[in-house]
Amino acid sequence: MDPVAFVREYLLLGLGFDRLEEGFVDAYTGDPALRRQVADAPAPLPRDLARRAAELRTELPDVDLTADRAAFLDVHLRALECSGRKFAGEDIGFVDEVHAYFDVRIEPGSEEDYRDAHRAMDEVLAGGGAADPTRSLAERLQAHRSADEIPPERLAECVEAFSSALRDLVRDRYPLPETERVEYEVVGDKPWSGFNYYLGDYRSRVAINSDLKQHMANLPHLIAHESYPGHHTEHCRKEAGLVAAGQQEQTLFLVNTPQCLMAEGLADLALKSIVGGTGGAGWGLWAQEIYADLGLRFDGERAEALSAASGKLLGVRQDAALLLHDRGRDHDEVAQFLQRWTLTTPDRARQSLRFLSSPLWRAYTSTYVEGYRLLGSWLDRGADADERSELFRRLLDEPLIPSALR
């Protein structure tokens, strides 16, 4: 099959999944006629979509594509075949589901790592206002987080300050089209803390969840993740590069595909990659200065130390998903597991459980866990800040997949 015709079939297939579950297509910036064609057709049957994905995957070796494009399409067709089977009601084990979607194999984490994280966090919280030894670590952490909350009436200006500062850093290192823009809005009743809606033509709308209190330590990560140099920046760079060069498969971004793992890993590493030197140290003091300009007190060194100490808790959410979907544990037990190891409130644990329980998003937590691990180890291959910066640029610009990084 001609490469252009093959990619067109891939786009039609991917767009068809949005007829089964609205939101499956996270972003589409290609030919609007294709989207209208899918919208005007009868709703597809899940098994037909799965069968078509398998057919295209069989035809792929005979299509004249470069190796990286062929590898990209292969793992994404595998993911779509699995999604079609799941929508059709087929029982697929959770570990196999994650592998088909995201091109990774997952395993349970270590509770000893989680205990080590708690001990390290306890040391960080030994000083300052959260130091009362009569309170549990969870209570002291909650006190620390309460003191770290951004007053709701100050949130908009904090968002703008960090977006502007990060945008300047990104534009200096990874040039963006002059017309690129991000607009922010506050929403509620969502299972996530923030979400990037890429609109095409180098524009994004970033929604911030008002149901979750926003904290000074987290906001720089959130803006970096969703905008600069995270999702918005990646979309812009790929649209200006890969799509302009004819790789139309990059106009479609689908949930539950390897794209997601690569994008979430990149975005979770975004702040460390754009602020500070080798290893990403230094974002705390950088953020402290921005908050100081806004008249807000923020202990950047302590925030950075607490973030590093809690790093070994990365796998807790994935373990919770394994308990829920692989081992059949009930919601109450999984919520208690989350609350115990993440040291969060019951409400926050239930919010996380809501995300893990969503039919569309239930496997998605692995994109953050495995994406951070895989892309982080890859970036750490950089011998200095310049090499790390170049590796991050490749993540922004190239159609990389998890197995290629491994």
C-alpha cells in the first residue's frame, strides 16, 4: 500500500475509536474531512476496529516507510487492536493490557522502597513548622501541605508568572513558532489535576482542576508538565517538524497508546530538564524567587528535598492499579493502600482511585510511572547539561517509542 494511503487508513481507524468513547482522541490536527467522514458514518463495532488494526499491522511491512515511522505505527496499531478487543468486552489481563497499550512490562514495586521514602521524608520534615514529633508523618506532611497551599485568589497570577518564566526558558533552548499560545482555565469534577487540550496551529488550552487544592511546590511542575517544556511544547515542535515534513500520523494523539507513555514521561521530567544543571537540581530556588516577586513565601530547598525524598513512592499508584485490576481487591482496600503509602488524605486517595477505576483511564497511571523511569534513565545518559538537553530535544522532536529507548 502507498504510504500516504496507509497513514490515511491509520488515521481513520484511530478517529473511529472516538465514536466508541469520546475523549479517546486526545488531539487531532489533520485533515478535517477525515474527521467528518468518520462522524458521518455509522458508529463502528469494536471488533471491526480491532480486526482492522490487525490487518493494517499485517500490511505494514510492505509499506515504504522509514524504520522509525514503521516502528511507531506498528506499536500504535497493536495498542488499537487491544483497545478494540477491550471495548468488545474481551477479558484481557491487566499486565498484558498495559503492555499492549504502552510497550512496557510492569511489575509490583517494593514496599521497602516505600518505607525508605517515608524515612527520607521524615528527615526533611524534621525542621520547620511540621516538626512536632508527637504527630505521625502523615499528619506532619498534611500540615506542611496545608501551609503550602496557594490562596485561590492568587492562583491565576501564579499560573501566569510560572508560564511566562518557563516559556522564556523554553524559547531560548527549544525555539517555538512565534504564534504559539497557551490559555489556562479552571474546571471542576475531573479525575486529574491538569489537562492539556492541544488545538492545533500551535495553540493549547490547559485546564486546572479546582477540586484539588493547588500547592506552591506542585504548581511549577504542573505548568512545566502541561505547557513549557511539556505537552504543549512537544505538540508544537512535532507539528512544526514531523507533520510539516509529511508524517501525518503525528497529527493524531490517542489515549492508551505508546504516545502517552512517551509524552507523560517527558512532561513529568520537564521542570528538571529546563531548570538547573545535570540531574535537574535547582528548581526549588528558582521557584522561590518567582514566588518572592509575587509576595509569597516558599522554601524552595525544602520543597526540592521533599520531592526527591518522595521519589521512591512513584510506583504506589501503579501498585494500586495492580491490586484493583489484577488481584481483585475492593475499592476500600485499595484506597487504604493509597492513603497509607502516599500519606494522603482519604479524599485525595478516593480521587486517585476514581482515576484508576475509569474504564478509559484505568491503565493510564503506568504512563507516569514507567514513562518517568524509562525516559529518566535515558536522559541520565547525558554526561553533562548540554548532552541531557540534546536528549530531551530528541524526545520533543522525534517519533520515539519505549522499545526504541530500551
